[in-house]
Amino acid sequence: MTDFCNALRTYAVAALALVMAVPLPLAAQTVVPPIVKAENLRQVSPHVHVITDGGIAQVPNVGIIVGEKAVLVVDTGLGMRNGATVAAAARQLAGARPIHLVTTHVHPEHDLGAQAFSAETKMIRSTAQEAEIARNGMDLVAIFRRLSASHKELLEGAAFRKADVTFEKDYALDLGGLSVRIMAAGPTHTLGDTAVWIDTDRVLFAGDIAMLGMPSFMGPQSSLGHWLVALDQLDALKPAVIVPSHGPLGAGEYLATTRAYLTEVRDRTISEKKIGWTVEQAIEKVTAAIGNRYPNNRLAGAVAAAYREAP
């Protein structure tokens, strides 16, 4: 049990370093500041606009969904400066219409710009997100502050905004002639992962659940089994466009590739555990077997989760 707990701690730290794409200590080398650029705004469907990340680490793909009576923003960027950029872009598209705000998960580059939005903006969170913030939200902020000097500056005074609306599983939001479904999808990348579906446009904001890079399991609450269930639920929607948290936009291939990866990790890990290997040995053997067949794979966390859940 001690070995297993040590492995969990190891993979959680490694996964965080990988997903941040920079070392955990204050970076000595030059790091591109994670700044949301309003000029990257583009329309991807009749009602959906995206400020793309521009290929910059720690910048999310930000969504602005425009209905006849209201607007929904998905993710905020890191800190007040980025949040203000997103809020201004949303206000320009919204005009006098009210704005709602949701985040795909509580990592600071997705959530910690919410303070820049006006008091009239309605913050929507799942109860799982709320629990995650209460448990270790500010610990995450402290970790992010150490990533670079620019992270530290951007997160000066940052705090999580209180939710105006909370939900357990699904929340239907009427933007006026446009219905948006907000879904609690975790525990996957995090406990409070949230997906956003615009049925009329067939656009899915998938967060970190499906993207070009392979999944990052951020801690012992991340579940490989539940991740596969979430992929099936999202695939049943038949999205024409998938907007991931980071990286290029895609479609159903993101769901299929992620499923294939997780299924192989699960099956190989079960086999190694049945032989009697420790979790550390299973990580080594599954990593060797899979090699570099998937982009940016983060195998240690995925194998540790599969090992924990294996019979």
C-alpha cells in the first residue's frame, strides 16, 4: 500500500508538470507569458465564437456562445488581465445582453479570470467543482504562481469567484433561441470537469476530456473507468466540432483516439497486475509496450488509475 501511495503522489506531481508544460519551480528559462489574445477570436459555427489559444501553454481555448437574449462564456484565462480581455470580447458580442460564465475545470488558467467579469455576470458551477475549490483550489493557485514570473504576476490577488448557480449533473441554459447543455463529466482529468454542448450548432466544449494530446490524470480521484463512460456519453452527441481546453479544434476523432488509448492502457495494466507486478513495474511495462504511438502521452497517471481500478 505504501508503494502504491508513493506512486500516486509521484504521478500527480509529474502530471501537473506535464500539463503545465514548464517545471514546477519558478522557471529559470524564458517562458512565453500565458496571455489570451483577443485577435485570435474566430467564429466556428452560427452561434459559437472561440478565442483560440495560439499554441501558447497555459492559454485555454475560450468560448463565447451567443443567443438572442444572452451569452455564455466558457473559460476565462489566467488571472484578472486575461479575464478582462475575455470579458471585453464577450461584451462586444453580447451588446446589452446578459452574460453567463462557466469553466471546464478549476485549474487557474481556465477559472481565475472570472473576477474580471462584472457583478451582473452569472457564474455557473457544478457541485463537484465547488467541492474541489473548497478542498484545494488555493493550493492549485500557489502551484501555478511558481510556474514562472509571469504566472506569479498574473495571479496576484487571484481568488475563485463564488457561484451564482450550481447543479449536480446537467444544467440547461436558454440563451434565447439557443439551448445550451452544461454537463458535469468528472471525475476524469479533475473531479469537476464540465462539458458544454450546443446542440443546434453540434459544437462540444470538451475541456481536457478529449483533445489532441492524451489525457492527464491529475490525482487519485481521476478515474479511467469513468473517463471511458464520459467519452461514450459525449460521442453519443455526435459533435461536428470539438473545442478542447488546449490545442487545435477537432471533431469525433478526438473521442475515438482518447478511447483507444485509455482502453489499451486499461487492458495492458489489468494484465500486468494479474501477473503480480507492482504499480511502478506496471507503469514501466505499459510505457514500454505503448511507446510513442500516441501524441504527448502521459502514461504514468493513466496506468496508476487503471491499476487502482483493476480487479
